Amino acid sequence: MKPLIEGFVAESGIPKYRPRRAEKTAPCAAGCASGSDVRTWIGIVAQRDRTGLDREQAYKQAWQTITDANPFPSVLGRICPHPCESGCNRSENDGAVAVNALERFLGDWAIKEGLGLDVIDAEPKRESMGVIGAGPSGLSFAYQMARRGYPVTVYERRPMAGGMLRYGVPDYRLPPEVLSAEIDRIRQLGVEIRTNTAIGTDISIEDLRAAHDVLYLGIGAQLPRLLGIPGEDGPGVFTGTDYLTRVNQGETVEVGARVVVVGGGNTAIDAARVARRTGAEVGLLYRRTRTEMPAIAAEVDEAIAEGIALELLTGPVEIIRANGSVRGLVAQRMRLGEAGPDGRRQPEPEPGATFEIPADTVIAAVSQKPDWTSIEGVGLQDGWVATSDLGRVDGAIWAGGDVRGLDIAGSAISHGRQAAEGVHSKLRGVAPPKMDRLPPLEADRVNFDFKERRPPVRASRLSVEEALRNPTVEPVSTISEDEFLAEVGRCLSCGLCMGCQQCWMYCTAMSFTKVLNPSVGSYYTLSLEECEECGKCIEVCPSGYLEVT
């Protein structure tokens, strides 16, 4: 812990440390892509004995806090790369709090208990909302508008709602029944989801503009980019999104004994692992190093453990065919050159360093872009829609998710919520919620002396052999209730009082008084009239909530 900041010095030469309460932003909350108040929902359960809640009451309040920002806790608890954990102040001590595992437990518990989503304002509004695309961003917007009393209709071209959560994430990572359960809750708020409805074919964009006061574009980026190499056209070559979609729709996709996947993102890793579950030998080509791979690191580790061979600093040159069928791929060794416009070092071919890789199928998963067919009159920048901070495009058009640039599902959910807040504020003439954050709490202001050191919970998992034998079964389990309760207890409540009583016990002047009806973050009042300015309370505060005035 960092030494106390030097306080005021009295005439005697003795430093004086006058305390003040100063809430700060917890790094988990700052890192949460969906905008969830992580510290609060964990604190509700961890501090339930101090606030007078029983377990079920605490679980429900915690889940309600999550779903205030994110209606998909069970989904994100499985697929999110959890940037919240990366900044956790326990990371360099004994390991980050396992936020993803905690969120998944609460999400699954709420599904089992049949909990419904909260309504903010039940008074019906006259303004109609139209949403194009039933992916995470469109459904998030629909949810937030419906809970404020607006009529919402979602238009989805595919047979089922969910977008890439449904059609692009393998079943072993996200069971379809989990996704369906969380979508059904949104329907229960009165949201109408019209599936098998394509814009331009079944209904025109002009009809939608006439039917709705506001349109939200959540069409995602499902149009794949091709490799642009000889031999690409023809059987035996799939894009990553097409391959995953066909598998998720229940098709039996023959890939043969040898599969080469090109790409380094999550779609590439998912496609490689799905192909591996057919029994094929799978190699993955990526033109940069492992450090630059945008895929979730844990998913890459699991792919390697499952026997997928990584060919790094390697790019595709040509697909080899014989009698029309794929027989292999010519690959090129690469090296990293100077940084490009995006700040990343650009891959350059190693002269003369080409070689052949045998293959029956090639899966290209290099990138995706939005498909703007039949949606006209939207200002684009290099194929992506440009919006304000809250997602406004122009007039009554708003947008979010991957149409604004490729990102994770949590960001798409956040876009939908922020746009809904912006639309509601504009229609009702009220100020939108402030997006400013308090200063973050750094790890050197946390006092670990009053918390037991123990590693985070690790969910049980199938062996590699079991996972490959059961291709649609989740290899990672939801943690048990005992593990859940133990893990929430590891949270340090960074930047906010957790009611630990350290300040109250160490203060000889009795400047701290317990409140009668405590809640998360509110356990004591502080009076400085009798304060001796010794600084003990600041020094023993585990969460960095107290600081020198």
C-alpha cells in the first residue's frame, strides 16, 4: 500500500491526517464493456449479512443491478472476454475476482427461478420504436425502450432472434436454451420480434420510417470479407460466419480430414474448434504473432489444448485444387514490419518462404463488415455508420453494435442502452444520464492486510477428450453456490465502503457512527468534531474509500 499522503503539519511539527470519504471508480466497473456496476452487484451479495438480506434477496437484487444495464448476464457470463477482470486490483496479488463466473452463476440462477426484468415506467408512451436486427445491440435497445413504456417492434431476417449470439457462437460456448431464455424475458415486456422479415424483401425501409417514430439499426457486421487469393471460389471454401451459421442451424457440414482456418479473431478460433470437433486435423494460420491475436486468450489456449496447430506469421497465397476439389493451400511466411495507421506492425512477406499445407477445406475468417443492402440514406464512413456518442445517426435514426465497428457483445449491449437513454431523453425533454466517471482507484491505494489471500475460483471443466467427444456440451461448468459465495467474498469493494468496521474499531475519538439502515457503500457517518487527525482510519481502510482531506 502507498504511504499516507502527507497531511497538514501543526505548529508542533506533527503531521495531521484529517480523513474524508471519497468514492472512486472501481477498475472492474471502468472495464465493463456492457456498463454494469460490477462492484455494487457483487457487494450486494458479499455484504448481505451487514445489510440484512437473506441469500435469495441478495441474489435477486444483484441480478436486478446487472440487468439494469445488461439483460444477458447468463450469456455474457459465458462468452465475454471479461475486461473487468483485467483491471482488478487483486490481479497482481492473488488473482482477479472471477467476475465472469459470478455473473454466469447469477444469470443461471435467475433463469431457474423464472425472474422477470424490471420495468422503469409502466405508463404507455405513444412514440413507436422500430429496431432492425435482433442481435445483442438491437435487443438491448428494445429492452430499454420497452421498460420505459414504449411500443417496440424488432425486425429480424432470420428464423430466430439472437443475431451472432445465435448463429455465430458455437453451442458448446453458448447453449441455445440459455440465449432463448434471456430473449424470452425481453418479449415478456411486450416487445414484438418479427422473424423471417428481411428489409427490402418483406418490408421496405420507407415503410419502417413511416410506421415508427424512431428506427434503431442493429444489423451487425455479418457480411464476410474474402481472402482475395486464387482458388478461393468453389466448393470446400467457407467463410467463418457462413460455416458457423450452417453448423448452428443444424446442418451437417462435411469438412474432410484436414481443415485450414485463416484468421486470428474469435470467429476464426470458434470455427477451428468446431471443425476439430468433427474429428478433423485443424491448423490455424495467422499473419502476425500470438501477442497480436485479437481472439480471447483463454479460447486460444483451449484451442491449442484441443490439438489445433497454430501457424503464426503465416498468410495464405493460393488455394490448391484438383478436379475442382480443395487439396491444399500455399502459405507464405511473414515478418512484422513498421507500424501501420492502426498502430499495429504490418506483416510483410519473407522473400521465397512459401510452402504447401494439405487441406480438404479452407475456412476464411479474416473480418466482417455490415451489409447495407436495402438500407439507404445512412451516412457511412468506410462502410461503417457514424454516430454521436449516444448512437444518433441523424433525425430519427440511431445505431449501435458492430455497424459502428467490430467489437465484443458487451459493447453492443452498451450501445443499445445508451441509445435508448438518448432517445428517451430527447422525446421526454429530460437530460440524458451523465457519462462522467469518478477517478479510478489504483491498486497501491488498496490495503490487502485485512483480506485473506487466496486464488480465484476455477470452474470445473471436461477433459479435452471428453470435450471433443461431446461437441455441443459446455466444457466449462457453472460454479457451485458455495464457490459463488466464497468468490464474492474476495471482492475488495475498491473505492467504496464495504462495512468492514476497521475505521470504527481503530478510531479512538469515536468519529464514526454506524447508520441504522445500512446499504452497500453506506455503513457509517463521519464527524470530524472530535477527530484527532491521527490518520489511523485512512491507513486501515481496505478499499481506499477514506483519504486525507
